[in-house]
Amino acid sequence: MQAEKIRNQIKAWAKELGFQACGISRPQLGAEQEQRLQQWLDAGYHGEMQYMAEHGMLRARPAGLHPGTLSVISVRLDYLPKAAAFATNLADPSQAYISRYALGRDYHKLMRNRLKQLGQKIATLISDLDGRPFVDSAPILERPLAQQAGLGWIGKHSLLLAEEAGSWFFLGELLVNLELPVDQPHPGDCGSCVACITSCPTGAIVAPYVVDARRCISYLTIELKGAIPTEFRPLLGNRIYGCDDCQLVCPVNRQAPLTAEPDFQRRPQWQDQSLLALFQWDETTFLRLTEGSAIRRIGFERWQRNLAVALGNAPYQPEIVASLKQAQPTATPLVAEHIEWALQQQKQKSYLAQNLLPRSTERLVRIIQKGLPRDAG
């Protein structure tokens, strides 16, 4: 009974600290999760993310990360900002699209501080408490743990889903040396829905629950350090940092709540920004305007790389060509390669605009006029 009271108090404190949900599980994930992880790694789906492979099965064994762990406290923090403007940004190829989790402040420090506060509160009840917070800071399979703790189920896009929140949330964990009553694993599933699989721009969801990171736009624009493969460049569209497509089409997300967190609201510098304006930032401007943002982690070079690709995908504009050419002489080899690709794309679009498209339009007009009644004009 005492353990049950402590468990309930922990959940109440989690809500007070701003977490939308809290669940408790044991630190063992079992052979099935370990097998899935190993198969994913063996297939090379982690790409250049060597940190995914370096720790081996430690990811599936949380107790190995923090010896003495008896329970894992999983928490959820919603991040969907107000006026997210998904459709507006994606529909306008001249605007920059940034994954909605990155529009505000970087969540890592905020969540870690709150998890620390939760640990401090628990320590007022348990004098010898030994706890450690995790927010993407160590090799831990947070989604299977969260499902085990009853926070939701893993969707076919590999993200955690909750009926009341969709997938627009962050996860964090507090590992403690305290044996607490556990929650029941979430029984939900996606049924026959395959919206995320069929809508992925690059076909990165190669099977239900299996994502090949090497094809994922989030990986290509954030994790990949080198050149973006040419086969994927046109598919990036105007996405310069991450991608939300699999979440946008998910029916569970239709009723997802907006976050009340001020730190997760869209910053002014990401409000209706054109690709051209962002490409003209120098490194000093980039560092100043991405301070405290998750975007800063990719650095200025990859920022320019991503923007160059997006400018290549944008409709032809003389201003785009001029800006690309102006940046080319001083660009790093990596950026220069993508600028050259973008210039070729703009050249092709310019030719189409000046030659083929007008002729096609004229021909279409003649066909329409030929088929119209005499009095239709």
C-alpha cells in the first residue's frame, strides 16, 4: 500500500511539473525487443548513426545504464505549437519547412531539468533514492519502455501514439532504485491503417514498424553529415530540417492537443520564412538566431546544404540563381556540390518556363477553343 501511495504521488508530481502523462515499468524489455534492434542494426538501417550500434543490446537493457535500477518512470510532454501552419509551409515551395518539434526551444534541457525536479521530489519520500534522468542522452529504447508503461502504442511509423495526444510529444525517463507498482502495457495498435507507409516521400518506412533511416528526410537533413544522395534531393522538397509527413497523415493525430508550453511555440524567425532569406544568412546570423534551438546542432554547413537542395527544388527565380552563384565561390566543398546541383535544377526549370511550358499552354488553349461552341468565345 505504501508503494502504491508513492506511485500515485509520483504521477501527481509529474502532472504538476507539466508532463501530460506518466507511467511506470520494469527496466527489462525482453528478447523480442533485443531481436528487433539487432535485426535493424544488421540491416544497416541506422546509417551513419554509429552511436546506435556502439552500445549493442545496452539500449534494450536500461538497468545496465544505471546499475541498481528497479523501475523506469516514463513521461510525456506535448509540443505541438499553436499556428503550426503545416499546410501553408508545405504547399508553398518557396517557403522553408521545419519540423514542428524544432520551432521553439530545444526540449532536451527543459525536460531533463523537470525530470531532475521529479527525482528531487521523490527523494523527499525515499532518503536513499538513486535516480538518473534520460532525454535522448543515452542509449535507451524509450518508445518500447513508454508502451510498457502504458503511455501509448508504437505505430507503423515507429513513433509512439496515444489516443488523446497522437504523436506530437517528447518522451523522457527517470531510472530509479525503487520498486514501484507498474502500469499495464498499452494494448493499442494501428489496425489495417498504412497511411504513414504510403505517404512517406522517400519510402523510408520499408515495412510496418521498420524505418530505414538512410531514406528518412529527418535523417538526411539532420543526422547525415555528408552529401545528400542525389536520388533523394528532389524528394526533400522544401523540408530543410526534419519531416512531419508520417505524422500529418496519421488519423490518430486529428485530435492532438496544442501545447501550452511557451518554450515550444514557434519563434519569430521561423514565421513564414522564405528559403532565399534563410540561405542569405551568414554563420554569425545562423548561430545567433538558432541559439537555444535544436536546429543549431546541424551547424552552418549542413544548414546551407539543406537550403541549397530546397532552392533547387523551388520554382525558377532569377533571384535564386543569383544567390546560389554568389555563395558558390566561398562555399565549402560539401555545400558547393549541392549549390551546383541546385543551379542545374533551376536551369532546367528556366528552360521549361521559357520554351516548353508556353508552347504547351498555347496548344492547350487551341484545343480548348477548337472544342468550344462558337458563342462561347
